[in-house]
Amino acid sequence: MPGFCFRILRMLKSCSCLILLLLPFSSLAQSKDEPSKKDAKAQERANAATAKQVREDFLHAWNGYKKYAWGHDELKPLSKSYHDWHKVPLLMTPVDALDTMILMGLKKEGDSTRKYIDENLSFDQDIEVKNFEITIRMLGGLLSSYQLTGDKRLLALADDLGTRLLPVFNSGTGMPYMYVNLKTGATRGDVSNPAEIGTLLIEFGTLSKLTNKPIYYEKAKRALTELYKRRSSIGLVGSTINVDTGVWIDTQSHISGGIDSYYEYLLKASILFNDQDCAQMWSDSIAAVNRYLADDSTGRLWYSTVDMNTGKRLATHSGALDAFLPAVLALGGDIERAEKLQASSYKMWTTFGIEPEEMDYTTMKVTYDGYALRPEIIESTYYLYTYTQDPKYLEMGRTYLADLDRYCRTDAGYAALKSVVTKEKRDSMESFFLAETLKYEYLLFAPSSTLDLRSVIFNTEAHPIKKTW
């Protein structure tokens, strides 16, 4: 019995030593865990502060529009006046900006703006509009705001607009003309580009699903497929094509303005509508783009301009519009390539303080020095942060915001730049600054509950569309 007691005492002593031995590790684990919780809380507070700042910047720009351009299409922030795209204004800024207000929780502004649109917007106008721009800004804006509010007047306006745009598809190939008169249906502009032909299916397809009118989907999808069918033997499209004959006019292939959102919509339409034809077209197209346009010869990843038939490199230009591609690559699951390309875009921004419209990436010299308040680099930053949660993308976002405030802010809003080199301002604040640039900047820092990127598809004007059908 005494021996048994001795063994018990020895075991207890050993356990005590083991407990004492483990205590420092337990404390260390706790001390490591506590800072990580503190860091997360600090980041949450910092993000909330930045989101609040973006919201205030939006209100500054919006109040400038209300004061100096109310009822018109756009604010001219330097002259404190307005610009209309046509002889009759179509309320482009209010329609484009409405869903941004809603997402930012600006209920009073959103409600009054929606009421104004309901009561004052009419498409029964004898004016010629550009099909692409009116589709992505106005049709997309109306559909998104309808989904967010349930206001049936917005859907009725979208349906009326869609009907008035349908004549553009009456070409020899089914690819749309560039312009249409909203009252007469007269069309013109038989020379178009892949972006203006292929960036319609999200809006027309959504309108089709919400109104149960198949014609919208059928017309827009045919346009997309007719363009795809005319890709070259190596899988690329050119810059301009005749929509009546289907003959390519300019065979330069790139991912910049004039082609960019064609690729974007192949992927996004495949996701939004579960369209397997679009999925196959996207898969084929991005493979060709990555094979022939991607260029890492400078040590960074860029996308060049090549001949669509041979793949021969023709130019080494990139710019503000090209910065959309990391978002699309990330959405398509190619995070590695998206991050490399985003790093290049960020280098472009920081080299000049704000990104130029175009530069030569082999020399980092500007070839077109304007900046139109574009959103694409911020859009890609938002996508990559959502998918990776890497805080470096938050720092990128803060850089953009600081530079926009430093170089573009005016008494009445924000102004585009004539030159990113001199930072001279231009008297323009297009509607996409409120619809896209500040929306993506806000969503980058707002709580994830504001909008779940995985549950919506953004059209190319940043109007979120949810699959509600």
C-alpha cells in the first residue's frame, strides 16, 4: 500500500512538471492569437473608415451634380454646368448612379432619385443613341435598380427601351448597327467593333428573363455567336468589322477598348444564364488570348496587340481600359495570372500617380496621357481582394482613393484629367464615375454583407444583376 501511494505521488509530480512545462507554450499561443484578433479588429475599423470616406466622396460628387446639372446627363465640374448627350437629356447620371446609392445605404437620396426617374424619364424621343452606351448604362442601370427595389416602373422603362433598341439587330449578319433612333427605329453605323457587338447579352438576356420575352435573349446571343464564328483560325478577333457583310476591316487584336468587354461577357453570360455555348466560347477565346497576346518579356505580365490571323506582335501598349482583365481572369478561376497582371496595372498607376489612358509597357512611357476617371483597375482590385483576402489589395484601394482626391477632386465634384503627367483637369465627370469607380472602391472596403460578389454578375458598367428567375 505505501508503495502504491508513492507511485501515485510520483505520477502527480510528473504531471505537475508537465503542466508547468506547457504553460509558456500556452501563453505563447494565446499571445499570438490575441494580436491576430486585435489586427482583425483594427483592419475592420480601418475599412469602415475608408468606406465612410468613399461614401462622403460619392455624396460630394452627387451633390455637385444635383446643384449644377440636375435633370441632365452629366456634370461639368470645372465650369459648374452640364452636358447632355442628345438634344433631350436621358437622366444618364441618375440612372447610372441609382444602384450605387442603394448599395451605400443612401436611402433618402435613392428614394428621391428613383421617384424622379419614374416621373420624368421617357424614351419616346426622336433622338439617335449609341446602342452600346445606352445598353450598358441605361438598360443595365434600370434592370439592376429594379432588382434592388422591386419598382415595376423601372422594369417597364427597361422593357420600353429594349423594344426601341431591337432594330439595331436587323443587319445582314444579325450583329448590331452602332446607332438607332429611339422613335423611328432608323439605324446606321455598319462598321462596329467586338465590344459594341458582344457586350449586350447580360442586359438583353436579363430583360428577356424578367419580362418573359425570348426575343431579347435570342437577338443578343445571335450577335455574340456571329462575331465568335468570325474569329480567325488561331482564335482571335480583330478591331473592327462590317456588320452587314461580316468582313473584318481592322485585323489588330488586343484586349483594350473596342474589344475588352466582348471577352468579359462571354464568361459572365455563361455564369449568369448557365449558357454552355458562352462557356465554350469563353474557354476557346481566353486560351487564344493567353497564348498570343500575353507578354512577360519585360519581367511583368502585360497583354500586347497582335495580328488576329498570324499572332505577330504589332504594338506593346497597355492602359486604363486593359486593367479590367484581372477581374475577369479571377472570376474565371485563373487567380495566379490575374495577380500578375494586377501587379503590372498597379505599377502603371504608381508610376504616374494616376494611370494613363495608354502607355508603352516596354518603356513605361505615356502614349496617351488622359485619365477619364475610369474604374477598371479598382474593379480588379475588388475582385482579387474578394477571392484572396490579401490585405495588399486594400492598400492598393487606399492609394487610388488618395490620388483621386489629390488630383481629381474639385469644388463641384471630380474631374477627368487632360494629362496624368501635368495633372491638368478636364471639364468632365462621366456617369460611370458614380456608377463604377466609386461603387467598386466602396465595395472593396464595405462589409461583405453589403453585396456578395459570388451571388451577382456585374455588367460592364458595374450594375449588379442577380439571377432571380
